[in-house]
Amino acid sequence: MAFMEKPPAGKVLLDDTVPLTAAIEASQSLQSHTEYIIRVQRGISVENSWQIVRRYSDFDLLNNSLQIAGLSLPLPPKKLIGNMDREFIAERQKGLQNYLNVITTNHILSNCELVKKFLDPNNYSANYTAPLHLSGYLCHS
């Protein structure tokens, strides 16, 4: 779409220059894993927020993809035995919140396509292609 061109009728343009914040609101333990309920917000307006649900394995997948780009981030370690313990889940949730804080406050990471797909899957679906001015922020090699 050209700079001065109007968006197609009925299509809302997304201003993805507005930063995202993410806060883990709760966790729920299922039979074999824990899901973290995350409130993501674009800018300061609460009306522009949504919830996503992520497992530790989703964070791990994102982190592995970012590590390919040479980034080392503070993801809490995996734990095979005792990973459903309430105290462990509370500690892991703190670590995952710290991880979210790092990726949303770092200008390069917050503009990374992988991070945007992780936090905003409705606007950055599989068929999303980054605008040319953001193509340097794909965060993978």
C-alpha cells in the first residue's frame, strides 16, 4: 500500500509502532501442563487489550527461535519432575513475566516479527508479511 493510499473499505490499519505490554494474569494447571493467561495491551488504552494463553513450551519455542539470531534471554529453565508443583509454577510465572518484560521493553525485540506473532496472533497470523520498513526486524537468520 502506498504512503498516501487509503486502506481498503472496512479494513482497520494497525499502528504497530505503539508498544505492546504483556502481564501474566493467571495460570491454570491442566493434567499434564500449565497454561499462562496473559493480558497484552497496545499503548495505554485498556480497550486495546486482549488475552492470550501460552504454555511454557510456547515460550521455549520463541526463545529457541530468538537464540538462532544470537540472542540470550532470561527464560526460566525446564524442569521435568515436579513441574506441576504450585510453588514451582509460581516461581516459573515470575520468571516468564520477567522474560515478557525483557522482550517488550527492548526496542529491537519488541519490533521482531516472532515476538509480534507470539503476543498478537490475530494481527500477525501465518499469512502476515512484514512491511518493507520492518523487514530488518524478523529476528531470525
